[in-house]
Amino acid sequence: MNIDVKDTIILSDDNEYIVVSKIHYQNKTYYYIFDKNNIENMKFCIENEDNSISELEDANLVQTLLPIFLRNVTENIPI
């Protein structure tokens, strides 16, 4: 699956999400996404081995990834 920043994806909750950031960490791909219709609904997701996307449930991993996602976002915002 080839998902990039600015792409729109639909998760199992049938909401459309925009990919805000994509990172590779410890040989896995993670996404920081926002609901297209409700910016307060954001998620951290992982690309599974079968190329599906699922929400991260590990709070410790999210805490580890958050600074990496934020750095990635700020480095890629055109000024």
C-alpha cells in the first residue's frame, strides 16, 4: 500500500481521514491522521503486514512517536 501525506483514507469507522504525517520507525510505517470532517478526531495508525491500517492502541508507543510526528510535520510545512 502506498499512502503518502495529504492522501485521504477511509478506516473501519467509515470516516475519511487525511494523512498529516507519515514516519518509519523500527521497520514499521506509522501515520498521523485527522478526520476530514472533524479535526478534533485524530488518530495514530500503523500499517500492518497485510497492508491494512489500524489505530495504535499502545499509549507508550504513541508517546514515543508523537515528537517524531510533530518534527516531521513542522519540517514539511512550507513557509
